[in-house]
Amino acid sequence: MSLHTTQYQVIADRSRCCGYGLCAAVCPEIYKLDDDGIVYLTIDRVPPELEEGAREGAAACPAEAIWLEAITD
């Protein structure tokens, strides 16, 4: 019996980012804002312990510029 956990990749469409910063406020371990206030990612593969924060940060984005996708490798 093997334990299989799904890993996720976080994706940010910087062209859609409006700079609200809610993602970074919710999950600063993954989401940061550059000097122009546009989101960038500190990592792209989400560790299991940050998955909830990554999801909440993505959901907080009013521009829907951030989402998580399952990694299939």
C-alpha cells in the first residue's frame, strides 16, 4: 500500500495582477510583490504544509491571476 499525495504547482499570471497584495498578506511564504506591486512567486511547487495558505492566497486575488494546478510527473 502506498501513500500518494498530490503535489501542486502555483501559477501567477503577472499580466493580470492588479497589485492588491491580498495573496502576499495571506501567504507571504509563497507570494511576494515586486517594486511595482506585482505578484511574483518565491517557489512554484507548493509544499504540503503550505498548500492551504497557497490556496487561500490564490482565492483572495480579486483579479483571479493566481491558481494551483496538480503536478503530474
